[in-house]
Amino acid sequence: MNGAHDFLMSNSTFVDQSTHITTIVGGRGLGQLLARSTPDAFHDSSARYPPPLCHPGTREDHINQIIQWSTTENYPASQVLWLKGPAGVGKSAIAQTCAERLGKKLGAAFFFSRSNSRDDSTRLFTSVAYQVAMRCKPYGDFLDKLVHRNPTLVEKSMPSQFQELLVAPIEVLQQEVKDLTQCVIIIDGLDECDGMQAQENIIDIITRSVREKTTPLLWIICSRLEPHIVATFSKPDIKPHIFEIELTISRDLDCQILLYLTDKLTDIGSRYGVRQPWPSEMSVWKLVELSSGLFAYAHTVVRFIDDENTKDPLDQLSAVFSLRNHEVLGDRLHHPLATLDVLYTFVLTRIPPKSLINALQIILINRLLPHVAEHEGIEEKMSLTPRSVPIPVTKEYLELLDMSEDQFNHSLQSLHAVMVTGEDSNTRFCHASFMDFLEDRTRSKDFCIWSETATALCNKLLDKFNEVYLVKGPFHGMYPRLGPSEDTLHPMSPYYQLSRALASLLDFAQLEGCQTRLKEFDFRKLCLAPLGYLHVRRMDQFLEKARGLNLIRPYRSRNACSFFLAAFARRPRCRSYVIGHGEGKAILTISYNHELGSRGIEIQPWSEGSLARFKAEIYREIYQDSDHWIFEVLAIDLRRKMQDLESEIHWTDLVAQMLREAHTRGIKREQIEDALRIMPFHPAMVRAVKNLKAGGKTTFLCLSSANTVFIPIILEDKGLGSLFTEIVSNPAEWEGDLLKLRRLIDPDGPQHHCPVGCAPNMCKGDELTSFLERHGKVFDRMIYVGDGSNDFCPALRLRVQDTVLCRVGRGLQKRIGREAEQRGMKCQVQYWAGAWEVEEMFDKL
């Protein structure tokens, strides 16, 4: 919604499960700023320790050139320095060395790293502002008050963040922030930021500020020579303001690489008690020859030789020399990293087969989780989850991979030449080029994580799913368990992770290698899987592969009905297939939203003639509401009792009754609040609301049938509390540990008399009208997100220019289909099944 303003969002219901820990430094405003920053990307962060540094006596020409540029008495002719070059030439090491040498002249530094989870572009300028605030007290004090007064500043778009967190405060404090004159900001690894558009935007924002002279800051930007970055820096209005330094893979660096290798290997020899002199000058020159002007090669060789497991640097050095006899790729001149690829291949071949298989599967599962959404396909520079590394040792990973913690750690330790374990015990890649190597089949061949490793992991996850049982839970629908035991429920989070990883692998893996297990697999066990996360754009290829294995066929009785509904009910068109064989077959439904150009995926158990009914059951389990959730977490027998009584007692009164019973059992306020904070809450909805609020003048109204205690706790926990102007719901207040709940409309007082048929406790249409009257404002457009039948009344109050976003398979869709024309509904209708579709709709409205 670029440029949108005066919007009203109402009845927003969001679902996710997340944990966020914030450390507050400084005042409250700076604490909020820090929470939206990435401290791990700072130049002195413990997460990057030890950071890449230029070895003493190396790269001094470029370092001195940069320092001289940034410390000249007068402003340099260009306020932006672009340090460019291919992977492995030492850009990050030079940037880190300059950051340390600049001392007080350094205002901030941000080191992007896709492979180490530091790739969020929206946290760049907040991180810069926070670091500058720590170095300049007047600016810090001003910013602390500014953010405290308006916390939404940290959630705004990048241009707005730059303007309001940097430009505006510096302009106000011109005389007090003289310390910021020629203050240097370093941005390393721009090409590893999340998305080409974001990378171009960062360049545009900074260079526009330089052209307009809105800040006194100097900028150093380091990146690879990606075509879109080169094109952006080459724009006529940008190029004159750029000072460029290019690093190349050159044999002119041989003497510097010689110095680095000599010092490092001498130190290794001393630590391991190798008889001196070692290594010989001839040996070091051989390594220089193998490095071919690439510092990344020399660094990897040093780490390989310094192997604490073998403790035999002489043997390791001899192994490296065997590479001289290795047949280097014929296209070496066309591929500057060919020598590095040979080394990476060699390192992997030296690892015991079992450890190597485990290590590659760990890297792959970490690549798939936790965000397997919105991948483009391997051929199109995948963005499965740029937050794949650092690799933590988690219970979920160990369960998915059937490994002990010792096996997990030992497998990663076998990659010590290319990975390092930090102070936080998480394992990270030493250089981004290794992950690039593993994902490129043309470079890594059999070691590519998307070939045999993906097939083996897919088979392992299929076997893992054999342990999942879908049984009747303590409430409507089905619930996953591990094993046939009836005594404990299997937690949903591991089930979700297992199903997401498997579904994504089915898209990427070579299915021929999984054919036997797929034909025997019980696809019904995927019926609760959150496949809406996938946003699969390669589904046609998956269907083609599945047809080739005789794994899938059209579900024809459904297709005709779906086509009719698509034509006359303005809902997304659906195609359904039978997938699997025998008792394990299921129905795979793909919904096509042609307006958005998107697809949704859903799997339902095979059930002749009852597809829609079961679909509603599944929706009920995946998308929780707070009233159900509390008792499902704290007292499932009360949840069962609610189910038995809901047809006899008004829902709000029933929830109030169950809260009283929970109180008599000793359930505390703290337990209820904690249960609300762990309630699943969809990340796509969180992003959608935050992005929309940051992008324009949007007013959010929450109309909810829950209560005024539950909703604020949930919204605050997800960072959304301050974004809503008003919450209209059933009133509730704490009396000790008892939550007293009552209807919004007192049953003993005047009633609403809604002709549309709203629930007695609230007419959402009246509440929407009252909100508009209270605020006395005419909104350009209103967007109403709803699903229940009581959302039909406010939908009727919307105008021609307004839109209702209607969730499929719920009461609102049914009422629109039956009554919209009869009651003269004016607004536009768009349908959604998954939260990711709502996020897309927000972007396209």
C-alpha cells in the first residue's frame, strides 16, 4: 500500500507462535530502538568474535586509502565509498579492520550476513541510529525521548526510518552534534541483505541524503559486484557522489598471502610442538600458488591444517599438497572461485561418510526451518530461509534428525575448516561462499544439499511421519501424537516443523529416490500441516513429478463444483487431487487466486461427500481463538465441558462460567496470561499489520468477541499493542486471580435489535458505526478482515470503495453467498485461506 493513507482495519485476528527477548539499554526509547536493531551485526559483537581481520602487514594499501578518505580535514569530494569485489577477496576483513582503526570517528557498523542470520534490511537504519546514539549523548537523549513518544518510528519503512531517526534529529541538533561531522558509517555485505529491491533502496536512500546534504555522515558500503548493485551505483544521479575501490583476485597479492600463511602456520607449528623450522619456505610458496590470489582460500587452508581433532598439522599440510595433483576445472578462467571449489570439495571428501551425511542434513534442515515460506526454486536464487544459520543445537533438530546431541556436535565439528562455533555455542559459516558452493549443483556436484542429501533427508522425514498418529483430541477434530499412546498429546510445534520441512523437500527433492516410501506413505498425516506457509510457485513441477510416479490423480467430483463457485461466488478457483494409495490416500487442494497470482495448499483426509465439513474441522484446530486456547492449555476437561454446553449457554456467559471454575481450581492470573502469550500467532499477519502501519496513515480497530483482557495481552506480546487505536470487545477485569467477564451489551439492559442477526452480546455493525462517529473522520477506504457470520453486519455497512477480506470455509463466506445480493452489500470482496494471502492482499490493495 505504498502511499496509502487514512485506512481503517477492523476485526483483525492473527495467529502465530513466537518468542522475543529484548535487552533494554539506556532509556525506554533507546530500549525500543535496540529491540528493532541487530546487535549481532555490530563490529564489536560477541556473535562475530573473533571477527575477520586483515593480518598485520596485509591490505595496508587499501586500508590506508580508506582511512585517509574518511579522516581528511575537509569533506571528501564523495561522501560514499563503495568497496567492491568478488567473494573471497577480503572485503569484510578490510571493513572490520577499518572499523577498529577509525576509533571515535566510527559512528556505526553493520555487517550483513545471509548465512549468519543478519540479513534484515528493516533493522539497518535502526541499528545505525542506536550505535550513533551510544556515541553522541545529545543525539542519544533526543532520540530516546523521540522514540518513547512515538514507538512506531522503529516500525516504519526504511526511508521513513532514515528521515525520522537520522536526518530530522541531526537537523534539530545541528550545533550539539558537531561530533558527528565526518562520522563514518560502515555497511558490509550489502549483497547479503534480504532481497535485491531492499539493496537498491538502501543505496538510493543514502545517496539521496548525500546529494541533498541532509546529514554530515560518511558512508562506506562493501558488496560483491552483483549486476543490480552495479547498475544502481552507475545511475547518473548517483555515480558522481561515489568513490570506488575495487578488490580483485590477483596474483599481485601473493606476497601478502605469503606473509599471512607464514605467520599463521608458524604459530600452529609452535602450538602443536612441530619441530622447527616449519613450514619450509618452499611449502609456503606451494600454498601461495594454490591460493591463486584468493585470501579466502588461504584462510580455509589455515583452518584445515589447524585441526584439533587430528592434532597433526604435518599430515594435514601433506593432504593439502595433494590438491596440486587434483584436476582443476577446465573453465577456471571463467570461474574465479574454481580453486576455492576444489578446496571445499577436498575438505568434504576428508570427512568420514557418516559424519558428512549428518553434517549436510543438519545444514539442510536448518535451511528449511523455521521459515520455509516463499521460496522461488533452486534455479532462481532461493530464499527458503536466509535465517538458516547460525545453527543451534535444539531439541527439535535432534528429534527431526534422530541424532543425539553428541552426534550433532561431532558432525558439525567435522566441518571445522569452513565453520566456527561462537561463544553462544551456535555454529556459523566462516565465509558465505561455502553455502553458495553447497547450493550450486554445478560447483558442488554430489555434495550439493539439494541432490542426494535432500532425497535422503526426505526419506528420513517420511519415516519420521510414520510415528505420527492423528487421533480424536479433547475437542473437535484431530490432533497429532507421536506413537499410539493415548496419554500425552504431541506438541504442535514439532509437528509443524516436521510437516513444513517434509512438504518443502517434496517440492525440491528428486522424488524418484523416495518412490517406495511415497507409495506407502499415509498422506492423511499431513492434514494438520500448515501448508499455507509454503506459497509454492513450483507446484506444477511437483504435480508433474507426482503424476510420473503414479502418485496423484484428479479428484473430479470436486473440480466441477469448485469451478462453479469460482465463477459465481467470487472466491479463488480450486483444483483437487487424490494423492497416495489405499487407506493412506488424501485430497490435495490447490486454490488459485488469479487476482493475486498466488496459490494456497491444503491436504484433507479422503472422505467421500464430506470434504467441506472436514475442512471446517481442520480450520478449527489450526487457527486458535483465545477463548478456546486458554482451556486447551490449562484445563482440557473444561474445554470439553465448553463444547458440551455451547449449544445451551451464550458463548460469553459460558466462557465467564469456565473462568470461575478455573479460579476455584487454583488457576492463577499469571498462568492465564502466560498461556495467552504462547498462543499461536501467524507471522505473516504480524508483518502485514506492522508494514501497513509503517507505510501510511492507517487506523486500526479491533472488533472482537473475546474480551478486553485477552486481546491486549496477545497484541502487546506480539509488538502490536500500540498500533491499534481502539479495541472493542466484551469487558473484563481482574479481581485477584479471578477474571470477571461480562457481555458488552448487558442482557438485563437495552438490546441492539440488529435486523441482520448479530449475536446478542455485540452488534459489530453498530460498533463500527459508533467508532466512526466517535472519531468524526471520513476514511478514504476501509478494509474489514473477518470470518464469522457476525462479521456480515459490519460488511453491509461498508461502501463501494471499501473491501472485506473474507476467510474461506467460514460463516462470513456462507452469508455473503446467500445474502449479499439480497441485502445490497456494496463493498468489494476478496477471499483468503492462509495468513500469507492476507499479507499479499495488503501489499496489492
